[in-house]
Amino acid sequence: MAVEARAEQAASFGGPAITSVRLSSNRENSAPGRGPALFNSLFEFPRVMIEAALLGMSWSTLRAQAPKGDGHPVMVLPGFMGGDESTLLLRRFLTSLGYQVLPWLQGRNLGRPELLEGAMRRFYRAYQAYETPISIVGQSLGGVFSREIARQFPQATRCVITLGSPFAATEHGNTNALVARLFEQMSGLSVEEMRSRFGATDPRAPLNVPTTAVYSRQDGVVAWDTCIDRDGERSENVEVLGSHTGMAMAPDVLHVIADRLGEHPTTWKKFDRQRGLRCLLYPTPANAPSAT
């Protein structure tokens, strides 16, 4: 459906409508019912502190080496329980490169349906104002929301970059037990209910825009294999070495984001991990199984 038609449909409800769908029964489309490794969960917070310190030391170098932005708008969505303050460093970095950076302005991301609806309305209004496709960068749950926005408005979306986003999670066990319980309490939905309400039948169904899924096997919050996409002509996975919570401030992740935003959709190429010394920082990425 064209963006204009979706906008007309949304206008009658004061914003975009979210289509409810059911989960596929194909088990290959579901991640194993397990969460992150205990060791990674226990050391999640110390690693975040290390990543914040590394960003402070490498800020000037990151900015100098990153491709300059072309000025197109970029919307940044926070993870679960985070607000715009949690993506402040990322947004400042992108602003310094020359992008028009948009916070999500929805308060804390509690995973509630009305927050996704609000993000969709804000996204489409920004598209109308800028009159050009918008890139979306989403951390964790914000990345899950980003993919749903792109499904609803593909012509308004330039690219999607997800940071440790468990968009393929279909079970309670895919997430750290404490986080999963907190999510159910704050959102009023189980992981399964959120997936059936927000997601596509196949959570890894390809988007019609360039898509980059950044993930870490050392993720201490969600199972890393719920954060990877199927490899395709316009989709890719980039593995990093770090925490879940610190992805929006980790220097290696910010480098990937700047590199990906610098790609034009018509000439988009995948992240080249063999260039320079990148192979030392970015392991060979895993890919999700192909659809059957």
C-alpha cells in the first residue's frame, strides 16, 4: 500500500494503524527458547562502563574518520525502559556528522502499543515535513519498533539499523528472566503477545529498504540469535564485541552506524569488514536460516 494511502487510513484514527497478525507455526522462524548466557548477564553493567569510557577517549577520532552526513533526517528510538536521554550520545554524534537527528519524544519506551502508534505518527509527520525518506536507528526494543515502522511506511524509510534488537524473539525465554518479567509488568504484554500484535507472520520477513542488524554474541539481555536477519541483497548482519545496553555508545557500533547512514539507498553496499583493520574488530557475522 502506498504511503499516502496508509496516511489516509491512519488519519481517521489520529495516526497510523497497527495491523494485528498471528505467529507462524513454522518453528524455523522462531528462535530457540533460551536467553543470554549467565556470564554475559552478570557482567553487562561493567562492560557498559568500559564502553562509555572508550567512547570518551575515541570521540574525536570517530568523528574525524566517519563519513560526513548528507543532511538527511535520522530518527533514533530508545530501548526498553529508556528515553531520549539513553540515546543522547548517539544523537550528538550523528548531529556532529551533519544529519538532521530526531529524538522519538515518547517518554520512556515501555513497550506499550500506544507508544509504537505515537512513534509511527511522529515518523510520518517528519516525513511530510522533510519531504525525503528518513533513516531509523533503533536500540533493542526501539529496533523492533523501527522495523514495524518501516513495514508500514517503506516509501518514507531510507534505511533501518537495529542495535541488539530481538525482533525474532517469540518466547519469554529469549530474554533475560528479570528483564522479561519487567517487560510484561510495564507493557502489559508477554513477549508472545507483543509479537503476535506487532510483528509480521515471519519476524524475519525482509523489509523493502536496506537493513542492518547489529548484534553481539556477548549480549547480556537477549539471546543474540534473535537479533540477526536473513542475509539478502538489501539486508545484513554486523557482529560486534560488547554489551547489549551499551550499543548506543560503543565506538565500534557508532562507526558502523555512521558507515551505514553514509550509503545511498540506490547504491547501497554491505558493510565491508575486510577494509583496513575492521576484521580485528568485527567477527564474521552469523546469518539466520533461510525461510522454507
